[in-house]
Amino acid sequence: MGYDAHSYYGAPPNAAFANATAAEVDRGQLLRSFDGVHFTPLLTTSGAHPVVIGKSYYNAYTPALTRNTWFRWVYPGDAFTAAGTSTTRLVKVPAVVSAKVTASGASRIVNGATTRKVAGTAVLLRLVGKRLVKVAVAAITAKGVYTFGKRPLARGTYRVVTVADRYWASGFKVLAV
């Protein structure tokens, strides 16, 4: 994920930003947190080596995100400008869900895996008309797997959904039975 962070200076306090009267500093440090409270340094930027992604320029880019991550950018200050910190921003990351259906006599077993590795809940929903109806709930193990067990399932379209929480956004997989 590319990011762009700047500290602006040279503009009067509480005035609207204007390119003619302000300058920018690209030097700083990107901090990240998995709980929104405890931040650790992730990257340091100098503004000297911009990154091009598509047609856009960024200060740098982060590694692939594997769960919800809070970010803030800190400018350390120098002889001419004071130190500063940006507001904290949350980037939500949905869990990737895989699912499979196995026949077992007249019943079916729906199980699969998710990138979510720490606890959590998976819900099996059936599309009835335009509504999704809850069929079953299963715990996600520490290895990221779940199973709804052996059960009779009517033919139709189903969806396995991981329940969102503070650490992961909801993910889903659609399947046919």
C-alpha cells in the first residue's frame, strides 16, 4: 500500500493551505499498531526517493497488510520547524475465506480456511429470496480453519462470512450446494 505523508510549514496558523505561502517536509517516520494503542516504527522517509505506483507518486509503501492496522506519521522536527504527529488512521483488512462442500450421504460438510489466525467466528448463511438466513456458526481455530460439521443442506447459494472485530474486517466466500 503506497502512502504519502507531509508536514506543511510557512503558512499562518489556522489559515487555509496555500501552495504560494507554504512549504512541505517529506522526512518522517511511519508508525503502525495492531491494537490502535501501542505504535512501533515501520518505515522512515526522507522524500529523496519517491515510489511510483501506477501514475501516482508516494513517499514509500508498506508491506502487505495481514490484519487491521492503525497508522500515524511522525515528523521529528528540526532547527526551523517543530515536531508533529498526524492523526491516527485505521486501514481495515478483510479476512480471505476459502470454503468447500463435501457430500456425505444425504448430508453435506462445509469447511474451509481463512487468513484470520487468532480465534474468531465463521457463519454459514443461505440466500433465501433476497435475504441471507443464518444456518450455522463455527469457531475459527488458531490454524485458521473452521467446519460447520455434517448437516442436511438444501440446494442453493450459501455464503461463509467471518465476523468482523477490532483486528479483522469481515471476509466472505460464496458457494453453491
